[in-house]
Amino acid sequence: MNNITYDGARLQDPGEEIVIVIDPGHGGTNLGTTGNDHLEKEMTLTTATAMYEELSKYDNVTVYMTRIDDTELSLLERAQFAADKEADFLFSIHYNASVYHNLFGSEVWIASDAPFHAFGYQFGSVQLQTMSEMGLFLRGVKTKIGKTGENYYGIIRESTRLGIPSCIIEHCHVDQERDSIFCENDEDLIAFGKADATSVAKYLGLKSTELSVDYSEYAATSLANISMDTTSTYAYNLKKAPQYCEIELTSVDYDTGEVTIHVSGKDLNNTIIYFDYSLDAGLNWSEYNPWPESNTIYNTYAEGFDITITIPSGVKPNVIFRAYNQFDARTKSNTLILNRFNYEEKYRTLEELAESHGINKYKTYSYETGWRLFPEAFDKLEHSSLGIFTCIAINTLLMLIVLFTLAGSIIRSKRKRLRK
Ligand SMILES: [Zn+2]
């Protein structure tokens, strides 16, 4: 490693020659994620190549790639490649997928040890800001420690052992619809590569004559304020959950099924990023939703928010919410118990209503309980019985006319006979 100063906010002073290694994750028989018909080893190569081309446009920077084709490399080989090139930083390019296909968002994994943690944290914060501007949800700049106490992820562990700052960029989740729209084709993957290069340029304060940009001011003023001797306090493996998640009823409309609930959550150490909820006391859960105002760069999130849920008719809800922090550790709320919702009964047709109560629809106007339970349905019943009355009245009138006509003709024929 040449010319690295550990006391500043950046690896080197602007203008000094810098060496970057880009590592397209996976390759060969190591496919990476294959979720949702994607092939990660090819995606990472496309993105890394675009990143390489964009970063090469900057002044005073030499860029290498650990692989430029479908080669299989061990994690040690990749780190050793960076050491041989005397790299100032190794960026490992990845795409993500989760076991239950429920996670979404961008994340950056970094080393836990000083000074690599601080380098990683500063770059990761710039990278997540770039991802946020592209419209992605943020899952944080994080560390994960293995059982031996070293960094869990091999590329970070091996790079750290060789004294090279490194990180893993997990752009998005290929198997979740909120994220998969960002990585549908090569154009998307190239856009990520260019964005990654811009993040690196901002972090290192690079200038580009070709692109007419100068990020030296950005690097001098806008990087996260973190001491170079910081080691990570919270790692993935600690699984420390949010302190609490609480819910209370704001309003309920038994006619429409709409229930508004106030949800609040607190995590003293980390950012709350997702929530989900159950209507059946925890048997079934909704998909994950972004916790409002969640931002892992600034460790901010809404203290509380109102959400309106439509409860299906026929359901007696036992509502529970869960708050998740950036390490996917969760805390369950209290349970909110409501009465059964029956609003669909009102919208049934006359026939369905009559059938469901085993009654003949022509006798329903004497069915008094219907009035109290299903006023709208009863309106229909009443309307229909008016029709029956009209029908009876017309029939009666017709019969009277027929009777009078018959009576008239009988009287006339009797008079004729009398004249004879
Ligand atoms: Zn990967």
C-alpha cells in the first residue's frame, strides 16, 4: 500500500495517484444468486466493467479488475490480486437475494477493524446516498463478524488481513419486486456501475478533465465525520432488536372496514427500516414495508406514523405490528383486538340474503330482524315488495274488469230473453 494516510477523511490527498481494484463478485462455477432468472456472476461483470470504464475517465487513478471474464477466483486470490497491485481500495460488486424473497434495498458491508471500518463507513455513506438518489431503499452500511471474531465476509476478511480497505456493494435484491425493477437489463446494470464510479470519485475527491468534474471539495467537506480509530459497535451477528414497537387505534369504520392505527417504534442504537403486520395474532404476516422516513445514512426514522388498513369482511382482527432494524432484528408490538367486520352483508343481493337465511324472498317483508342487521339489504327488500303490491293491485283491477264485463254480458243476455 502506497501513500496511505490514516489521519484524514480520505485515503489520499487530492491529486495523488491512486490505485483502485474492482472485484466482480462470483464467476465460473460460483454463480452467485440465480433468483428471479438472474445470474449474479454475469450481472456483477457488467456492472464492474461499466464502473471500470467510468472510473478510468478520472485523473490520477489506475483501475484494475480482478476478473474480466467468467473466471473462478477464490476470495483470497481476489484480495491477493489487490495486494499485488498495491491497491488503495477494493470494491467488491454484488447483487442480493433473500431466503424468503422479502428483503429489499441497497446495503454496503464493511470491515469492523480500525482504520478500515472508518474508510468503509465513509465510502458506504456516499454510496448509499447515490443509491437513494437512484430511488433505492437503504439497508445501511454494516459489519458482520464471524465465529472467529474476524470479518464474516471472506473478501473483507482477506483484504483486511492484507491491509487493504475494502467493501461489498450489494446494489439491490433481484428477487423482490420493489428492487428487481432496478436490475432488469444491461442498461440498468451499467447505470449502477457508473453510479458506483461516481461514488468512488466523490469519496476520493477525484477530478476528471474528460468529464469536467471535480469532487475535491465534496471529499473535503461532505464525508461522514468518523474517527479513523473507530471499530464497529453494532454488527449483524449481535441481533440487537429495536427497543419497542407499539400500536394504538386511531379510528375504525365498521361500514367500510377501514381501520387507522398509530404505530410507533424506537431503536436506541440502529435505524428502523421495515415494518410488517398480522391481522390474525401472528399466524400470517403482510409483506415488508418501508418504515416511514427511514434513512440509515443519518440513523433517522419516523417515531410514529398512522396507517390505514382495510380489514376484510368476516374477519375479527387481532392486529400485531413488527419493527425491523437494519440488521433484520425485529420487535413485536402489543395486540389490538377489534370486533368482527361484517360490512359485505349489506351489499349482497336480495336473493343471496334470502338464501343465506333460508327464507322465501316473497315473505321477507315480515322478516323483522333484517331491518336491524342489514338496513341496505332491507331497503332492497322493501323496494321489491312494493313491486309485489303493484303487481297484486294491477291483477285485482284486471280481475274486477273481467268480472264486471262477464256480469254485464250475463245481464244483457237475460234482458234479451225477457223481451222475447
Ligand atoms: Zn454476491
